[in-house]
Amino acid sequence: MLPKDDVLRRDVEKDVKGGESGPGSGTDGAKGAVVRAKWPALLLQDRFAFAAALVLLLVALCAVLGPLLIGDLATRQNLRDPSRPPFSLDDGWAYVLGSDSLGRPVAARLITAAGTTLSVAVPAVLVSLVVGSVWGMWAGYHGGWRENVSLRIADVILSFPSLLLAVVVLYVFSPSAANIVLVLAVARIPVYLRTARAEAAELRSRLFIDAARTFGTSGWSTIRRHVAPTVLPTLLTVAALDFCFVMLTESSLSFLGIGIQPPDVSWGLMVAQGRQELQSAWWIALFPGLAIVITTVSATVLAAWARLSTDPGQRWRRGLRRRGRRPQPTPTTAQEAEVEPTRAVPAGRTAEPGPAASETRAEPTLAEAPPTTPDTLAVDGLSVSVRTPAGSLPVVRGVSFGVRSGETLALLGESGCGKSMTAHAVAGLLDPAAEVVGGQARLEGEDLLALGARARRRLAGPGLAIVFQDALSALNPVHTVGAQLAEPFRIHERMSRRAARAKAVELMERVGIPEARSRADAYPHQFSGGMRQRLLIAMAVALRPKVLLADEPTTALDVTVQAQIMDLLRELRSEQQMALVLITHDLGLVAEHADRVAVMYAGTVVETGPVAEVFGKPNHPYTRGLLDSVPAEQHKGSRLSSIPGGPPDPRSVPSGCAFRTRCPMARDLCATQRPQLAETGTDRAAACHFGKELADA
């Protein structure tokens, strides 16, 4: 499998940290230039976030340097010429935005007010962030009475609206910037406390937290090393949004006359002073109001950017180019030509050996003679690329296979070979960062990749369905299993709620769920792993699909449950005459349950054929290496052989044959020419320069 949020994120993070660029970035096989994508570079790639950062930087500079440059200009009155209109430089830059009813320049007052406003908002947010976050993580991690007491205190504080609490306190005590900061900080602590508590409580049940405990890590060390880095992105987003709230609250208090008091000036106080002259001198209130709006919107935009950039699970997406249909560049170098996708022969078909890739750029064509029974699903030359900050990264390259009704085709290979990415591309479930750049996926002659969103939804269920490997994540935890199983019938067949529920119960009984009628009202977490996998299969086959994609359907299940799940899939396949594509790296599973196999390596198919023939006499060194790595009776007492190394990084697939760095049969030819999938026997094909020799040996 080539996980979208594991392998690809790792690769892109290498780019961000300064790794080598991907294939096609160099010339004549040379390594790509080192790409240094620091935080400023990432910020430059997001125009909105960059503009927001510039606005906030300008506001901060005004707050820090403004009083030094302006002096007393903001408070200097000129009663002889009050309410000057804006956009005039006759009296100097300070009057470019006009003057107020006392002749004071609005521009100078805006700059001075920025410091006052930020001196309230920033300390209030920082104090509430630090206190609330630490308190919340401590309470959430330890749970018990600490959590209960903390939540009750937060509930008491939240029972008083922040603005109302500030009005009461400032009415009793003298209004000042320090009192405003104190009141707002205390009022906002529960926001961070509850957020951090919820995140920490969810994390404390994770296995990596248990692992930290087994090492003897103390509570505060675990919070600092494991909980805080995970919670921090969410808390920073809350802090940025809270900054806007505090600014608006301070402005409201100043507007009501119990906030910042003259001779100090804030944006809210300026709006309050200008509200009575909106008809005669609109600029007095308009410009400070715009300053509040622009600053808060900029903080919100920058918060969204920071959320992705600080989250380890999402930061790799920063800097990706916007999605769009772009023509594929024509390769101009030897290295670029090596990563150009090539079409493979579908499993179960044969083709004459074509010319070497270095001799011609013409795409290989499928064999003229079609099989006796047409393929229900025919994938032809499928290529998928992932957009990264360093450019487009090919991860699936020219994959082709076909599967007929009532037949099981296994996609076999090590983790990271592109099996799941291929299935997700066919099912239309690719991550937004990935896109299909070539090929077709025809379901009974209709190209799935060319269909619009509405047509794809029409085929999702009756035409093509998928079973995911993690049933607990694939089932919605807040809906009963009966409601989820009934949903396909209500969407596609317009059944009533009662009729759909009856169908759901029938499905549960069909896949072997005991007491189906009563357990239809249970939630996914109330079922075992094997039962959840059965429920996921029942949902997938509810509308009798023509093709079922089973992506590692037995992962993390014990051997007995694995056998039950595979027997269930075999029964359903025979009963409904559907085509089954089994994605796995388990050779025993393939040998027992598949009819034909397509072996994948480095995002492409390297060997196809009937399972018995391929496993009995492999025609590709990679397939032979996989089979030799399986423990057997003859290995007893001897060293178990294995394939050295691992699948290549998608950014640096070797030139020529991708397997040559691990292949014991590699020759000079393998480094210069990429082998094509060619016929090695009846209904057999292999992508190896020596495939014929292996077949004839």
C-alpha cells in the first residue's frame, strides 16, 4: 500500500526540510537541487496567508514604533479647523485620513490606538492560553477528580457571559487596561481548558501514551513530550480566533464607555467617539472600524494557515499547487523519460514484446485478441501523481489489469508499491493532493475516470464498492450499524425507513451477525474487529455491486477470523457473480482465494498470470523473491532468505528497471532501459528483460 498520509507525507516533509527534489527535477540523471522550504517560503506560497501576515506585521510595527515616531501628535488639538475631510495631504501625512471634531489627526490616532488595542488583546490571550492549556492538559491526562473539578470550575466561569462579566467588574473597579486584561484573561481560560482537556482525554487512551508509561515517563514529561505537540495546533487556532474576540470585546467596552479611558485611545474608543457624527464626519468612526475588521480577518486567515502548518498530520499539504487541469510536460532528459508512465498489459491478457523504452516513445497497445469473456472492470494505463511543494510526484505508473464477473484478481506486493492508491483512484477516493494524470478505468465499457460527480455517485454501490482495511474508522461512530447499513437502500432505491431497516437486518444475518434484529441498534464500538469487518462487507455488497475492491480486508484480524472473512467474500462473490479485486501482501491469502494475480512494484505491474502458474514458476525476480521469503517446511533449520532493501522512494525511483537495485539478476541493460510488460507464456506476462529466460528455464 502507498498510504496518502504516511508515506507521501513523509516524502513531502523531506522536501520541506530540504531533501532532494523528485524525479524529473534534474537533467541527464543528475540529482535534483536541494529545496529549502522554510516557514517564510511556505507562507509565500499562500497568497491570502501572506497578505494577512503583512497586515498583522504592519499593525505590530505601528503598535511598537508608532508612539516613538508620532509623539503627542495623536492628542494635539486644533479647534480652529476641526473635522477635516480625508484624502488630503495639504496639512501633512497625519491628516490623510482627516481629523476628528477636536482637530486631532485620525491617521495618527489610528497608529497610536494600535498599541493600546494590542496591549490589551495580546496579554489577555497569552495568559488565558498558557493557563488554560496547561490546566486542561493536566486535567485531561490524569482524569478522575482532577478532570471533574476542573470542568466544574470552567462551567461556573462560563455561566457568566464574558462581556457581561467584564461590564460588572469594570463598573465596580476603575476601568483600566490592566483590569480589562485581567477580566478577559480569566473569562477566556475555560475556552482553552475545555479544548485542551478534550484533546488530552482522547490521547490518554492511545497506545503511544501507554508505551511512554512503560518507559517510566512522569506525568508532566508525557504531557510535554507527547500530549502538548499534538494539542498545540488546535490551541493555536483557538488562540488566533480568541484574539479576534478579545479585540472586539475591548472595542465594545470602550464603545460603552467603561473600557479604555481618555487621554489613552483605542480603536473601540475612536468608534465610540465618532458614532454621533456619522452623517457629518463619517471618517472618524469608519477608519478605526475598518482597522478592527481587517485585523481580525487577517488573524483568522493566518490561524487557518498556522493550523495546517503546525499540525504534523497536515503540514505536508502546505505549498501544494492549486488543483487544475494542466497538460503533462514533455520529457526532455533521460531521467524524465525514465519516470514517464508506461502501459502494462492487463492481467489475463498477453501482448507481443514491444520495443525498448529508450528506442521509442510510442505507447504500447493492448493485445488485439480479447478474452473469451469481457472484463467487468478493465484498468488501462492508470497513472497517478501527487502534487508536492517540489513538483508532481508519480506514484502509480501505467498500471493495467482486468477482472471478470465471478473472478478474484489479487493485487500483490509489499507495502508502498501503490496497490491501495490504484484502488482509490479507480473508486474516485483519491486525496485532493493526488490526481489521475493518465489512463482509463472502464466498468462494463464506461470510463469511471471520465464521469462527473453525479454519475460517479450513481455507480457507487450498484456498480463499484470498496471494503476498507480499518473497519472501525470506516464506520461512523455516532450512528447505529442498522442506520448505516440502511443508508444505501434509502439513497439508491428510495426505500422507506422501515423497509431499509428490514433490508439492513437481512444483510446482517447474511454476513453472520448473531441476533441481528436486536444488534442493529448497536454502535460500531460495541462489535468485535471481525464483526465490524463483516458489517463493512455487508454495507459494500448491499446493492449487489458488479465489482468489489477489498483493500486489505483481513488486516489486524486473527487467523480464524481471517479465514471466516475470506470465506464470506468467496460466498458473496459466487452468489452475486461479482468481480473481486483483492488487495493484499499476504501470499497465502492469494494462493488460497485468488484466481489470477497482478504483482506490483514501485507503482507499476511487474508480473501477471494465473495464481497457480505464477506461484509455481515465477517469471520475474521480484515475484520469486517474495515467494522465497515465505517460511516453509524446507526452510526448517536454515536461514530464511529475503529481498534486500525495500521499495524505492517515489521521489527517487531508479532509472531503467525499478527493481534492479535489489535484483540478483541485474545487468547493465537493466540500468538503461525500463522493461515493458511482455508475454512470457500463455496468459502470462512479466516486466523483466530476462522474463523469457526465467520462463524457459
